[in-house]
Amino acid sequence: MTHIVHPYAHRLGIIKDWKSRWFGVPGRYKGALRGDILLREYLTKRLRGNYVGGVEIERNEKMFRLIIRTSRPGMLIGRSGEGSVKLRADIMKFAQRQKIEFPKEFRLDIEEIKSPESNAAIVGAMIAEGLEKRLPFRMVLKQTMEKVMANRDVKGAKLALSGRLGGADMSRTEELKRGGIPLQTFRSDIDFAREKAYMTYGVVGIKVWIYRGDVFEQPVETKNQTA
């Protein structure tokens, strides 16, 4: 029997790093974990539609750093930084409401993703946006796949939809795959994300796999080297 493993968790500590990085948080594991989960859930709802590719959290005894990666940083930052100031204030209010432990220093960094078509979370958001606009799901899949495969960094991709596709009474699954996706190779850089499209007749689940080539610690040396 095969065992389905999360592609990101499968490569943790090999080519992938943790999305929550803590240092010097002894005896506060339970509170820190609860805070991270609640913050991620809040930001997922708050930043929906802003093409956020990932949220990373760094903690130590004196500082809490929140890194938001997006392909449209201007939408979050706003004119003269008004958007980021408001977002920071909203996060602080949410933390106080939920009694999340924060160190004295809180930093909010918004970073740009320069290649959005190679980021699985952003591709999933693009598909969800198309489905919620009532576009035909096959057309959305094909157009999104063409955009993804047109990117130089992408070596292969797989898109999957599941639910009441096209408003059908019975749910089913539709997949589209191009290129190779070596899921069992540890050095293969595979980005994976799940997304939901909220339709009038129910929720359509979206899964995205994007293969961005292999990652090597050192460049492969050529055999014939000149002395």
C-alpha cells in the first residue's frame, strides 16, 4: 500500500526549512504553538485575494517577526505605508483579543515574490478566483497550466479539483498534469498548496503541485577540469 505524504513535510530539514522558527522559548511551547495557528488562520481570512504565497514566523524572547510573502506587495503596503500600518494594528488587536503572547518588539515584513507562477499557493488562489467568477473549470485549469508551464523555473506541474464541478449533483475529481513531478526524490524542489473555492452550491477543493527542478548543496563539478 502506498502512503501519501505531504510534499513539504517530506523534505523538511533536507531542502525545506520550517515556516515557524523559534529560539529561546522554553516552557512556552503550548502558548506559542496556539498563537502561531490562530495567527495563520486569521491572516488566511484577512489577506484572501491578495495573492499571499506564504507566512513565516520567527520568535525569540525579545522579538516577534512576521514575514508575509506576496506577489502584490503594493496592495498590502498601500500608499505611503498606510496598509501595512493598518494590518499591523489589526494583528495586534487580534493578538490581544485571543490573548496571544507577544514579546515587546513586533516586526512585520512584507516581501515580494518575483515569480508568482512558480508558487503553489498563488497558483491555487488564481484558480479559486477564476472558479468563484463562475468561469468554466476546464478553461480555468488549462489557462492556469499554460501560465505555470510558461515560467522558466517550472519543470512540471499538477492541478487537481474536487467537488461539485460545474454545479453537478455528484462530486468528482478532475486533474491536469504536465511535465514530471518526482514526489519521492528528496532533492526535488516541489511546492505544494491547498486552496478552497467557495461556490453557491458548496466548496471546491484545489490542490497544486509545482516541480521547480532539483536542489544540490554543491554545484556538480565537471569531470574534465583544466589544471
